[in-house]
Amino acid sequence: MRWITRPTGRVLVFFLLSAPTSVHELYVLQKEQKKHSDIIVTDLMESYENLVFKVYASLVFHQHYCPMAQFLMKVDDDVCLQLDRMVQLWNMDDKVNKSIYCQVLPRARPKRDPSNKWYVPDKVWPDQYYPQYCNGPMYVIGKIAGQAILDQTQIFSPLTIEDVFYTGVVAESANVRRINWGRSMVSNTREIRMYKYRNDRTFFIHHLRSSVFPGVLEGTSKM
């Protein structure tokens, strides 16, 4: 287990993986697990289509094996996150455990081009728009919200786009509120330069180039 120590609490980090495909991969995973106990290995093959099931596994793991953890944060491996600043800016209320915190995407249209990675045919989702949902690279789910999503998941056939499915379709059905952290989340280096006045409030960056990494995380607005 890898604890990220903080003045106000602790963060336990796990790596969620697909099934190993070779003896060597299995050996490496066993070695890592023995040293750090920080791996969750599923029996799923590595594919984008299986991501929806891997996220389901993380929701189940949080509910069953992390009784003291009030929040589950899903973070992709190409994300830079400043936890201290995130917690500092977090406006918690009495519904914090019943909420999802993320960059909320409203009125997103399904991709209808079959060659697109996020293609969804009309027969799967006939509506013109998705319900509002959380941008997938990072979101935080409260304990009660996570259980509500798991309960409601049972009545739906899964979409391959996991963020739309869990934080949009299922969350909407389960009446789970989504809180927009969009003003503190940046999607790429170009946005860092465009919105540099926001750098002292930024705690999430997706696809960050190392050349701009230090200044942004230290809160400097000069780029």
C-alpha cells in the first residue's frame, strides 16, 4: 500500500490492471504486490471496451474493502494532480458523500462516426445528447454516491464509454448530483497558456508537458 500523507488525512493509492498476458507480467505484478500491496488485478483483457468493467471493479472494491475511505478518486495515468490544492479548494457540504466532483460536460453529443474511438450507434443511445456527465480522466465519488451508482447499474446495459455511463446515465437515474470543478481543471498545455490567470486555482492537468509542469503546480500565473 502506498499512503500519500497529508496534514488532513491519508490517500491510499491502488493501480487497477487488466489480466497479465505472460508469465513475465505475472512475475512483475507479484513482485510489485509483495512490496507495496497496491495492485488490483482483474480478469479482464486490456481493451478500451473493458474499461467500463474495470471502473465497476473499482467501485465494488471501494465499497467492500475500504470501509474508512469516504471517497473514491478515479485518475488516469496521463493526469497530473495537486492533491493539497484540491482539498484546499474543496467546498464540502452536508451532501459531500452523496456527490461526484469533476469537470462536468453538459449537452455532449454521441459520436456517430463508426471509425471514432467513442462511437455509439443510434440503437445504443438514440437521444441527441448525453445527460451531463464527468470528464473521464479524473473524478471523485462520495461513498454514498458510489453505492447508489452500483445499485442503479443493475438496470442498465453498459455503454463502452465509462464516464458517460457511470457519471451520466446511471448517476442521473440514481439522482446523484455532480459538482463542477471545471474552473480548476485544465485539459492540455494550450489551455494552461490561455487561462493562465487561473493557475493559482488549478489542481488538475491532463496531457501536461513537462516544460510547464513546475510553475503551474506551484500556483504561479507567469508562463
